[in-house]
Amino acid sequence: MTETNYQTQRFAYQPCAEQRAPQPGAGAHAVHPVAVIGAGPVGLAAAIDLAQQGVPVVLLDDDCTLSVGSRAICFAKRTLDIFDRLGCGARMVDKGVSWNVGKIFFDEELVYSFDLLPEAGHARPAFINLQQYYVEGYLVERAAELPGIAIRWQHRVAGLAQDGDAVTLDVETPDGRYALRARYVVVADGARSPVRQCMGLESKGRTFRDRFLIADVKMSAPFPSERWFWFDPPFNRNQSVLLHRQPDDVWRIDFQLGWDADPELEKQPERVIPRIHALLGEDAAFTLEWVSVYTFSCQRMDRFRHGRVLFAGDAAHRVSPFGARGANSGVQDAENLAWKLALVLAGHAPDALLDSYAGEREFAADENIRHSTRATDFITPKTPVSRVFRDAALSLARDHAFARRLVNSGRLSVPAVLHGSVLNTADDADAWGAPPFAGFMVPGAPCADAPVREGGRDTWLLPQLGNRFALLLFVGPAGLPPAMLDALRALAAGPVPLALVCVATPADAAQGPVLPPGASLLEDTQGWLARRYDGRPGTAYLLRPDQHVCARWRAFEPARVQAALRRALGWPEGAGAAAEAAA
Amino acid sequence: MTRPGDTPMPLNTEPNLARPDDFYEALIDMHRDLSDAQSQSANAQLILLLANHIGDLAILQEAMTHARAGVLARAGRQPAADPAAAA
């Protein structure tokens, strides 16, 4: 079977119901629950997530192609976990180049190497490299499998107005314009975001005075699947170089050029080819797949939510490419938003839940921008003394472990821990005032994976959690007492779906612990789950549909779980169940 | 315990060097036969090594504050200081 060429694939424009039917007056057409603008990785991930939550989606794109040429290539473990939940993670990992190791060179020598995933017990690698057009192609094909997603290619949003009930989009097509109404709109139309501009909104921040040349070259080369980063190498004096492997024998080479470089001149093959020979050797045989010269900015919108319009991905925030925080953070925006929209649309959560999308992802964007800015300042020192310290850190790094922590060629994308989110319920201190849990799974943390056995089959924790709230209960050999079973039955029967996931050691699981009806039982075969969650019989974790921790306890108390769930849904403190029922 | 309004003072600026003259001589000697650029690099590496040894960011920030204030205060007093004049 030949593989689809995603770089040349064209998607046919098709007129839609709003265009075909006459429009005698307002209300002639149904109001869509959600319209997503932009069929890039972020818009596609949002659409798939929403459809899997049971929300029909219209996805509008002004073009009819996937990503062209050199764009995002590094997809982080967290993003792969999300793609798994969206039903296309395995395809990405199978095609992608998996890597965990990075190497840092200074001048002519290797200074040190690092492993991004030093621990066992994870389903997915720290990163894969995969051209953006594959990611988009696989997402488009996944979207096509789901009922409820209509992708409208060459439907360009030219204007937007909102009232108390819905957003009206002015959509331009080859057949003319039409109006589309949606209760909520997700804007994921990229860094230049025409929709953001037409709303008169800005993304503000810092633009860096530096230029970089990207060359994607095709060659058979003996380099391993690692990230190699050079500071001040002989083949690009006073600048940096990054070498990274992609599928199909394509290599990403990123040369720092400096601010004074002429972008048009540096793009010419007669300038690019000698640079690559200087790196690979005069005998290297390669072909150029893609060349571009770019500058970059770190910036974001003041607010990601404007009424019924929610901004995600590069439209909302931009970072430098060092650290792979662009596409990865955008996909995390999408997953943060999808479940919230679904619950608000279903009436299970108040509109305020959408404010938490903005709050949490603005916080995450600030973290990404901070990391990205610091990496950029290390890679491109702005003053002579900054350069002296940069080189001092690199010189020390070869022999001294502490200095390796200072070297910054990009702090590679890890998801933000949503400390301080309004949806979190804080830990109780124990009787002595000490925190009751060890480890990283604090309220707001994205769930770490762990190998488990379920129904006699070896699998992983994250797929067992799914895309609804889950209560993770560590149980002993006897399981749960009858009173607790009744309380759990009542919790699981509430309007908001809640999965009951029990965890036991293989020995305890063999005793046949008593579990609530409908609960799954995971055997913690290697003890990773207990270690990573500091779990022991009685420990309970309430997890969000986007697989973040909302709350945890050493002992299960139904009223406290209920309160934490209400908080995680954005209901105000103390509001009665009546308000929930009325919504 | 610090009271509200108090500034914590974790940096020890009281005499603490066991053999101050030996230290000073060694510091100058570290730069023997180095070019200006190499001396700058040696100073920077020394700062990074010592900073790691200290570890506590509050102490380091306070030291940096003192160092910067010292330079700015001197610049205010003597805009065109001539090191040779002191010799």
C-alpha cells in the first residue's frame, strides 16, 4: 500500500447546508454547538476531542492543504498521551522517530549528553520527531472516522460578532459568503490569526533580534536518533546549530545566523549547501527538502477568552522553537478546553468553567514563554558579559554536573503543573502539619503513566482513565466496606460521568477485593503506580477528564469527593445542588 | 524569625575567611599569565562554582545586590575613576 503524500494532498471545497438552503430570516439554520477555526494540529485536536465527548463540531479552514514544509517536528510525551486518547497516538509513534537522548557540543567537543526519560514504566517515549504534515494528516483521518465532525475546507472566516446566545461568523467561500451561528467558537488559526486581528485583539511580547536558517535535508546518514546541539562550532562560528532526525531519512538542521544575515540571500541553495557540507563533511550526499529563514517572538494575548470566543495555540501565544513548546502547548490548550465546553454545553457545569480554561492556559503560556525566553537568552547572549557566563557554564559542564543544569539549549516541553488552579482542591496537611503525599502528583499535575494489568491483559494507566472524571482508589485485599460501596454508587450515578478505577497489588487483587459495581480493577504489576502516586490502601485521587489531578485524600470521604468534583466543575463554593439541577 | 517589614539578611558579610591574605593572593594568582578574556572567563567560572556551592538563591541574590550597588555607588562618587591615581 502506498502512503498518502500529505504534502500534496488537496481537500475538496464543498458547499454546506447554510449556503444551499434559502435564508428567509434569522433562525432558518440550526445553531451549532461549537465551531473551530483552523484545521492545524490544535484545531483538529480540539475537534476530535469534542466529538469524542459527544459534541458535534464544524471545523473551518481557509485553505485546502495540510501544513506545507518545515514546521513543528517534536511531539512530546504528554502530547502523545493526548493523541492516544484521541485515537491516533499509535500511528504517530509508529511513523515518528522516537528519541530520549540529547547531546550538547561546545566548540569542537562533546560536553555532555542527557536522557529525557531516565525512568522505565512509561508507554510513550519522551519525544518523537514527526513532520507536522503527518500529524495533521493522521488527525484529519481520525476526524473522518468520527461522527459529528464536519471539516469545511476553503471556508474562510472574514468577520465575527457575538451576542448573549451565540457567535455569528461571516464565512467566505468560492461560492460567496454565508452566516454561521455557533454557541462557542474556538480560534486556532495560527500565529498571525486573522480572526484575532479582525476582532481588533493583539498578541504582545518580545521579538528577538536574531535569524535562524532551517534546512530539512534528505540523506542516509549514520547519525543516531538523538538531538545534537552545538554552541559555537567550527562550522558555524559564534552561532549555534541543531541537528535532529525526522522520518523518511529527513534531517532537520537549524543554523543560527545572527541578526545581520540577509534572509533572502541565506535561503539560496548556493549559500545553504556549503553550510551543510561544512557540518556533514564534503562527501555527504543529500538533497534539500525545505529551506526557510525565520525570526521569532515570545508573546501572548492578555486574555484567551473573549465571551463565547476562545483562543488556542499560536493564535493565543507564541514561543521560540527551542524547547518544542509551540505545537505541544497548543494541543494541551485543546484538551483543556474540550471537556469544559462539553460539560458547559450539556448544562453540567456553569459558564465560569470556561474562565478556568483561560486562567489555566494563560498560566501555562507564561511558563512556556519564560522557559523559551531564557533558552533564547542563553543561545543568543545579548551582551558581552552574558556571553562570558554562557561560555563559562559550557566550559564547566564537561567535568561538573552542576553546570549542565545551567546550560540551556531549550528546556524541552513538559506540561504545566496547574498549581493554584481554581479547580484544584488543596491537600490536607497531616496531624503534624506535614504534606500527606510524596512525589509529583500534586493537585493540578498531569497524570503520570504506569504499567498495569487489567482483565489479565498488560496495559497502561492512562487509557484506563479515558476522557471523563475518574476516581482512582487504592484498595487492599478485602476491597471496600459496604457503606463506601453505597456512597460510590451514588457518586457514579450523578449527572456528570465518573469512572471508578481501583488499584491493587497483584497479590491483593488475587484475593478478590470487594469493588463497587462498574469499577475496573488495575493490578499495579511493577509498583510504579503506587510509587508515582504515593498510593496505599485508602488513597483516593479525583482526576479530571484531561487527566490532571484535582484532589487527593488518604481516606475516601464521599462528601469531600463530591465537593471537590463540584469545585472542579467550576461551581461556586457553597452553591446548593439546586443550582446544578437548574443549569 | 523575621517580623513583617524586616529584610532577611542571610548573607554573611562579617569576617569569615580563615586566612584572608592567603585567599587574596590565591585569587590574584589564579589570573597569572591569562589574557583579559581568559581572566574574565576564569572569574565567571569561579562565580558559577561558588554559586553552586552556596546553593541558596536568597543568599546569592543578596550578594548580587551588594555587588551591583557597590559598582553604582562608586560610579556616583567618582564618574571618571583612574585606577593609576591610587598607586
